[in-house]
Amino acid sequence: MSDKLKKFFQKKKADVKFKRAGPGHRLDEGVATAKTVVKQGETSRVSRVEPTDEAKQAAAAALARFESKKTTTGPLNISLAAIKSRARKELEAERKNANQNIDTFICSEEENKNVEVPGPLATSGIFFQCPMIGLEVLPQEEWHIKIEEFIKEQMKDDPILQSILLIQNCNHNRTKIEECIKLLVTYAENIIRNKDEEKYRKIRLTNKTFVEKVLPIKGAIEFLESIGFVKKKLMYQDQEEDFLVFPEECLNNLALVQTTVDDLQSAERIQLVLDRNVQVLLPSQASVKVSLPPEFFIMSTAELKAEYKKRNDKLESEMILKTKNMRMKEQNKYKSNYKYCLIRVKFPDCLILQGTFGVNE
């Protein structure tokens, strides 16, 4: 069967090539056909007819319209590069203006607490549980205090674990926590890799990087002290300054230092669980117009700065040509500012069940 198919396709290909070769000719009529071709070429020449006056006027009018359109649209033909340049300048101007006035938009947490909300509240606030510590239902701020007290009390006999948990749970800016951990790991790994180099075993407490990234983080100094660093006064540029020094006798415990660094990098936060704050409402209670507490929508300083950065990124991304799929992904990145929502479910007996949920649940 396959041989027949091959022959069939070969025959079809040969027929196509034969048809493309043109009409057939006899061997004894070469001269006659040449003459007839020449005659046909001669007869195919047709003398050009002079256009009429109406046709000339129509052509002139069309040419005039084309020239006028070209001159009017020429100055307005702004290049894509010029549009991008102008948009970029406007974006920079808006960014400078926003940077100058950002302090006026940042509300402190104390001001957030004093915001007055009109009308009765739909719920008394946002509450959390912490299964790892206890069964209490408390606001987030109270849990932060309670978690810090719990770590200091329960881990007082293990300073290494205590310092790691303090770093992870008692600081609330994740970017600064990650920067601090990265620097602490660098300090420790420099000692492990270069144990004979004395310069890696000293940290000046007034060093700019140390002051900005380590000192503000709770538990960071305690972590360095737990792996062997001690505070000493040393001479630096003809004056005495405070240093953290890793003693030479502690070089025998570098395996413990490496284990501690691994624990610091793999440690996780103590998680809070949003309390549903379940309420059963009568129809008369549900019909009353209510307002949401400030915790539902008021952002902290860090959240507001993050939102400002997100807005700038969005403006820059709008200057780039994107496909539909890319635009859909961008839209998913920029969502509403509110963090929690109330959900009410009405039952057939007109009772209403109300609960609190996170917006991403």
C-alpha cells in the first residue's frame, strides 16, 4: 500500500511540473511560432489615449487635496519618542511633588486611633487569636506586646533561640528584618571563612551600615552576643569607640555559629489567626445603617509608603505597550486598599449571620 501511495504522489508531482512548463510545441514549427509571437507583441501595443479635460481636472483636484492633507497633518505628527519623553517628564514632576508632600499624607498610628467614624459600628474591631500562645482573642497591637513578653519569659534560658524569635516576631517591617538578617549572616560567615583574619571579628557600633540595619531591630544585638560577641572599647582613628568583638577563644565553636546562622535563616514568625467575631443579628439590627471601624481601611505609615511605591510603579508600567494577558496580570497586582471585610448571610428565618474575613481569603 505504501508503494502505491508513493507512486501516486510522484505522478501528481510530475503532472504539476509538466503543467508549469507551459503549452506544448511541435519541433517543426519553431520558426512560425516565433513569427507569430512577434506579431502578437506588435499588435498588443495600443496607442495611449490623451485624457480628457474632465479627467485632468479631477486628477489635479485629487493631487491638491493630497498636498493640503500632507501639510496640515505634518506638524501634528509627533513621534513616539517625543510622547514617551513628555510622559516621562510629567511622571518625574509628579513624583517630585509627591515626595515633597508625602509627609502630609502619612498618618501616625496615634492619629489613626483618633479618627471619628459616623454612626454605629458594624463590629467593635478586628481581633486575632494565637493558637501557639493561648486562647485569648485580642487586637493585633495587644498580641504584639504579648508575643514579646512570651518570648522573653519562655526562652530566657536559651538566648540564641530567644534572639532569633525576637528578630522575627517583634519587628514589623519585613524589608528591614530581611536586610538585618542578611547582614548578621554576613558577619558570621566572614568569621567562619576567615577565622585567622582579625578584622572580621570586630564590628564598630558607630558604623553607618550597622546603625541603620542592625541597631533598630529588636533582638539583633542579642543574637550577636549569643554567638560569642562581647562589647569592648577599642582605639579607632585616635579615639576610643565601642566595638563588638568575637574573642579568639570562641573560634573553637564555629560549628555552633554555623548552626545558629542556619536557624536564623529558617526561622518563621508566630502566626496570628483572624478571629471571625461571629454575630447573629435580628432583621431590625441588620437594617440599621452602620460604619466600619478604622482598622478596616486605615493604613499604617509603612503600608502607605508601600502603596505610594506601588502607584509609581503602576504609572511607569502604563507607559509600556502590553498585550491583553500582561494587562490582566497588572490589574491583579493593584487591588483595593481595604484589608478586611464583613460578610453577612441571611437565613430563611430572617436571622443574619455576620463574620469578619480578610480580603484575600
